[in-house]
Amino acid sequence: MNDESTSFRPARGRVRRRGLRSAVAMPLLGSLAAFATAVQAAVPAAAAVPNAGVLNAGAPVAGSSADPPKLPLMPPALTSDTAACTKPSKVRVDAVPWAQQSLNLARAGRYSQGAGVPVGVVDTGVSPQAPLLAGRVQASGSAAQDCVGHGTFLAGLVAAAPAPGGGFSGVAPGARIIGARGTDKNGTASAARVAEGIEAVVAAGAKIVVVSAALPAPSTALTSAVTAAQAHDVLVIAPAAPDTKPSGSGQGESAAPTAYWPAAADGVLSVVDTAIDGGRPQDAVPVPGHADLAAPGTGITGIGPTGTGVYVANGPSVAAAFVAGTAALVRAQRPGLSARETADRLRASAAHAEVPLLDPAAALSMVLPSAAPAAGQDDTAVRLPGPAARSDVVRRAALLAGAALLVALGAAAAAALARTRRARRPAGSGPA
């Protein structure tokens, strides 16, 4: 990472490389301290070899063993055209992942499960064979062939069912997934492929779309795809920066992109990642503009395309998946909200920080001020009738009664004054 590009002043939602802190304490268990140390020490080293790295996941919350499990790293892309597909993980962890604890997903799940909400995932594809997504993945052709595994990983964060005997679960386990490719088979994204992926999932009925790509420049096709999605009341969510520094982007500050797409497009909800301590990871790609929301994005546990083992992944695209899952919870609970209103609720209910921190339970429970009830909402408030109109006769009678009352009060006051004067007159004196 180039440390010369570590500070900037964005237009909205200030983002700093370090020091992003939530104003509220994360409800983590004490035993996760080892997890934090292991993640921060091991993630950079593992990321240097994306298709082979492992990291120490720390001691599980419950049922821990003497040796903490090591999770294989889920890469955002394969290293070359000749690289083998991501191997199945044989590791299972019975701990509740730190991200699920910090987001308080157990409480959020009491309000909504995201039942039936279709979420489009535009990434490396989504495997229908993933056990925790069984029966809820709509994908065909190349979109159902996830050699990299990253798209399935994101889909699992959005909607995976609770792992039997384990602590992992997606944000909205009742949601449906519509998978599409926004990359080639190795995970390399392009504006044209992302545009095609967005169009495909919108045509298939998605109401929320999460895109993993953060591209340094837009295209006419990508802008049109985002605009068309919004016209169909679809909420588009994207990372505010890439998971890893783009190759060939240059080393100097002047060579850095001024925005990443589609996150920079109007109406797209942009997301940045946070580490377990609430700040951005040390080696994170700087966000050149703004970010609407922050969510966990370091040392995140999730599923792969096949098998029951788990992986770990990092980056803003992972954080965006948490936001997409929360949006599914909200749209299931409040079906009358539009895509824009859903985004507004996510922002308004977020915990106060330099970049507002996603709060799923608050998004589902907080009462927000509103000028009018949401569409389709039953307005059952009691409305008292206004005052009845009065005729001129009634008004004149009221005026006369008031005048008579004033006369009576004046006479009573005069009589009281006369009695007071007589009481004060000396004995034997004549009339005044």
C-alpha cells in the first residue's frame, strides 16, 4: 500500500484510512480478542497469495479446542488463467462470527428474516450446490458456475441458512438469491460484464442488487443499467473501493481514481469496510470520495460453492453484502417502502460515526419521522372532528352574555367598595 494516499476529505460521509470508529461499542465477547489479533496479523500476509493463503480464525465462542481453526482465504479473483478453482474447505467453526455479533443479527432476526425478497448478486456467479443456499438460488449457464467462489461467499452472507451445529448464518436467511456474472471465469470484472449482470438480475425480478466490483471508470452501458434498475424500484448496493489495489493504477496520489463505479452513480448505496476495532483495515484501498455506510469487512466467515466448510474473506465488497442482506430484511418487513426509502432508512438508523455504521436491528425497529404514511400503510390514527360552525345568532348571544357578565361583575365590585368605605368611617360621624 502507498501510505502517501492515506488522507483526504470526501464530500459526504468522511472516510479516513485509519480511525473510523463507531460511536457505540460493539457487543463482542471477550474471547474474540484473540480473533482480532490473529485477523489483523494474518490477513495482509494471506492476501498476498489470494488463492492459497490461510489465517488463524481465533478461538471459537463455544466449543473451542486447544488449537484454533485455520480458515482458507476466499479470493476475490484467481491469480491467473491457469489457476485451479478454489478448493473446498474442510474447516468448520462452531463460533458465532464476530461480524454477526457486532451487527446483532440475532436481535434483527426477531423482526424479519427477509422472507421471499429476491436479491441479485453480480459477482463471479453463485453455485446452486451450496448447501446453506439450497433451493433458493436462481442461476443458469455461466452464472451457476462459480470457479472462484467469491459470488457464492457474498450470497451466503446475504441469505445463508443457519449452519447446523455452527454459529454462521446469513443476514436474511429467508431471502432468495438471483446469481449473475459480472466477471470472467477468473473473477476479473469489467463495466460491460457488470452492466449485463445488473440487467440480468433485474429482469429476473431482483428488488435488491449487490455488485462486488469497484471499477475506476464508468461506461454508458453501466450507467444505463443502474438507471434502469432504479426505474424498476431496485436498490443497487456497491463497494466504495475495491477489495485490493487495482493493478496498473500507479503509485502516486495523482494516479488514484477519483471515484469507483457503480458506487459513485447517483442513487447507489456505497459501502466501506471496517475491521473488528471499528476502523478501516491498515492495508485497505483508500476511498477517494464518499461512502454512505460502513459494515464489517475484515476476517469475515462465510461459505463456498460446495461442501460445508467455511472460508474467510475481506474487503468492501464483503461489507456491501451485509448491507444487501439488511435491505432484504427491511423490504420484507416493510413492503410498502420504495428502494430509495429503504436506503434512507438504512442511513437514518445507522450508528453515528465518521461513516455511519450499519445497524440492522435499528433499521427494523426505529421509528423515523415521516411526512406521510408509507404507501399501503394502514392509517388508523383517531382523528377528532373540527369545531362546528356557529351562526351569527349564536355569536351575538355569546357577546351579549359576555357583556352582561361584565356588568354584573362591575356592580358587585362597586357594592364591595361601598361597604369597605362605610366600615372605615369613624363612629358618630354623619353621612359623607
